[in-house]
Amino acid sequence: WLFLYSDGITEAMNSRKESFGREKLLNLIRENKDRTAREFSQELLKLVSSFTDGASQVDDITLVALKNVDNLDKEANLATQLKNSAETTSEDKTP
């Protein structure tokens, strides 16, 4: 596992001026250690969004999650999904 993130995640604030915090992030990492990097990233972004509940943010939220995959079929499937997602995104921007 390799997980890099900006302080925009831990410092994301809700309307009560409470920050998301490092402890919530560490708990999420522990609870999701068996998930793929993509599943973990999606869960984290969902949790941060739920926590902030639409409160205006002053910092960017950036993350990179990488996980060693022992199963080459699973890795190939993920690569195909990412390729398809990138192609769809680029097609959406075509005039």
C-alpha cells in the first residue's frame, strides 16, 4: 500500500468548523486495507463529502492510492477500467 494525500483531506471542515482529522483517515485506512486502491479512494472521498456536508472548503483535496496486486487478472481488469474511464472523459470534452 502507498497512500499520499494533501492536508485538504485532514483539514476538510464541516459547518461546525470541525476538521475531518487524521484519526478518521487512519481508521478508514485500517477498515479498508483489503479493498482495491480505487475502492478505498472512492470510500474516502465519499466519507469526506459526507462529513463536510456541502460546507465551503478552502483547500484542495488530493490523493494518490496505490496497492500491489498479486492477481494479474485483477490488475489487468483495473487497467482496462481506468483506460475506458479516461477515454470516456476525453470524449466528453470533445467539441
